[in-house]
Amino acid sequence: MERGRNGRVSRGMLPLLVFHAVSEYSRLDRKPPVTAALVAANTLIYLRPKFINHLIPTIDQVWFNPNLILQNGDLRRLLLSPFYHINDSHLVYNMMSLLWKGVQLENSMGSVEFTAMVATLLGLSQGITILLAKALVVFFDYERPYYREYAVGFSGVLFALKVVLNSQSNDYSYVYGLMVPSRLAAWVELILIQMFVPGVSFLGHLGGILAGIVYMRWKSSYLDPRPLRTVIGGFYSFLSWPLRMVRGISQRRRITGRGTVGRDQMRNAPAPWSCPACTYDNSGWLTVCEMCGTSPSGEDALLSSSLSNDQPPLEDHPSLEELRNRRVQRFGR
């Protein structure tokens, strides 16, 4: 973010942004669409061509000011101020940084997740900046420098993206000529910019760094690596709960109907019986023993077959060898 309420000062740096964007995208196998859309949106809002000039508010209507946002509940200042820039150098520096970070992050995590992350970081960075400014007023009576300052720019989100990009890195990065661990690059840049670049918003940049840290902690606390998608899925699940409950009741009614018929069938089923020959317990639906072929009344199915073939009758209580032969004959057929 950049502070101040000065008018736009053109320095002819926009051709540099166009050249850098075209050369960067021409070397990519996959062109990240969300990053391109963000760069285009920030640039169009800055240039304000005639076909959208009457549709978007002026910069004086969207300055980020904690006092006005809290006093008037001005969501327009809260949500739109990151997309406005003071001058060419402010826009070009931020958009070149967005290209560098956005290309890497969007190509690694996908456009949908990258969009959700940017939206989350934007809201977190703006909210944290307001909380910091309010805390300075409440606890330290430090009102003028931060609580009532005016600022715009995408740099708060860029600091958050830098934290996310370097969160798992063990490498070193150059920050204004200094080699520092990549995980600390955002903090070093925050201090150096505040020391050598006039008119920047310290709280806006600090809020971006804290937003990136909060996002990574939030992300690591979920098994799903897409925390925003988890929250959205939970919200959808909560909204669809009444419909699922109605469906569950109707399904239970249908299942209960079928289950009642099944219990009636089980209640009317014949009792199981024990074979008088081999003592095997058979289902009540069977008319002969499953093991030896003897009927429940003691009449032998194989015996009847033997009598029809004019064979001598078998004994009422066959021997074990005879039972074995009957089983072989029954299951061998």
C-alpha cells in the first residue's frame, strides 16, 4: 500500500509493464488466467478507459482509511482499495511483483485454489490492518499516523503472497542486494521499504505479512490442504442439512416397509428340524436332509429310490459307512 492523497503522476512506465508481462507470458507453457486477470483489472482501473470510467468509483471514494471504514461501515473502501494505485511506478512495481508470485503459485496449486487464496488473503490483510490501527488507538492513543491515514494498492496482498510462496523454502533470496533466508524475506523487505521508500503504509504491509502467516497456520490445521474449500463445503453441508434430513426420513420409511414384510416372512417360516438319521440341523424350508437325504418323518429319499428299483430296503438307522455313501451319492450327482 502507498499512502497519501496526491494526484496521479505519470512517468511513462506503463510500456515497461506491458513489455514485461508479454515477455513473461510468452515463455510459459501454461498461461495462468487468474494472474493475468488480476494484472489486467488493476491496470484498467488505473487507466480508467471511457467504457468503464462511469462504472467504477474514483480513487477518492475508495481510499483505505480505518477510521472511515469503522465509522461508516464502508465496505467499498475495504474491498476495492487494493485495486487502486497512485501513479505509474506504484502500479508497475506491484504488477511485476504480482506476475512473479502469481505465475508460480497459480501454476503449482491451480487457478481455482489460487483464486480462493487471493480472496482470503485480501480479506485477512485488510481486516488485520484495521485491527492493528484500532489497537494503536485504544492501547497507545496513537491515532494520527495510522488510524486516519489514506492508503491504496495491492502490496498488502503481495506481502501475504510472498509469505505463502516462501513458507516451505529453505533457500536464500536477495532483498535489495541483501542475501537473506527466503522465509524471512518479507520481514526484511518490510523494514527496508519503510526505511528507504517514502510514503508507504507500514501497517498495510505488516497486515499482509500477518495475513500470510495466519493463512498458512489455518491451512496446516486442516487435513484438507484447501481450507477455504473446506469452509465452503461445510457451509454448503449446513445449508443442505434440512433436505438431507427429509430424504433420510423418506428412505427409512421405504426401508421399514420392506423390513416389515421380511419379518412377517421370518415369523411364518417353518421351524428348523433335525435329521433323524444323521442329526444334521436343516432349514425348515427343506423337505429332505441336506447331508444324507432323509426326510423329516424318517423316510429316506434314497430308500424310496432303492425300493422303486427293486433293491432291498435299508435299515431305519444306517451305519456311519452307509451315511458316508449316501452323502457321496447325494453331492456327487
